[in-house]
Amino acid sequence: MSQSLLLYNRIIHILGFCLDSEKSDYMISQTGRDFNDIKEISQLFKLLGNPKRLQLLYLLIQDSMSVTELSQRMHWEQSGVSHQLQLLRKFNLVEQKREGKTIIYHLEDPHVMTLIADVLSHAEQIIHR
């Protein structure tokens, strides 16, 4: 099972919902679970709420890049970029692979890509009202 699917299933479980295959279109139904674990979801949104991390994710949606390439594109110190990438890795939002001496970061989670695209689309609608 992919990391992104594991993360998605964990979020659904934490929120106390499950996919109900008995209902049409696999509707989500509540399992009666307590919402005390909502802090983990809040942490994810807090992580995504940082402008620099959101910019990193947006760049990684477009292409895989090294810390050097990301810092040049963002006009930011490599140490700052590296720190933010480590936080994103901790939540399985980015992955890394080694190419020789260089570590390349990439985003393969379609849920995160969709979430960011939806947020950007919604923000554009709000701005252009």
C-alpha cells in the first residue's frame, strides 16, 4: 500500500469515518469514533499553512528537485529549505531519492496535489470576486 493511501486511510480513521460500500458511490459514514485525535489532522493543516512549505510543495508538484534547485527558485538559504523538507518528510508529504551525491525530492501524493490545487483554485475565486 502506498504511503499516500496509508496517510489517507489514517486521516479517515482518525476523523472517525469509514467508506460504506453498501451505499451508492461509497459514501462516507461515521463510525462513532471519538474526535480526541483531531490534533493530528490539525497538525497536518498547520504544516500546510506555512507559506514557505506551501511554496515548496507547489514547486515539487511541478517537478522533482534538489535542495540546491529549490533554494535557487525560492531565493532562500539551503539550510532553511532542507529543514522545511525534513518536516514535510516527517508527515510523508514528500519523498526523496538519491541520484549520485544529490538527493532529489519529489511529491507523489495525489491527495496533497489535489488539496493544494483546490486551495489555489478557491483562493483565485475569492480574489477575483
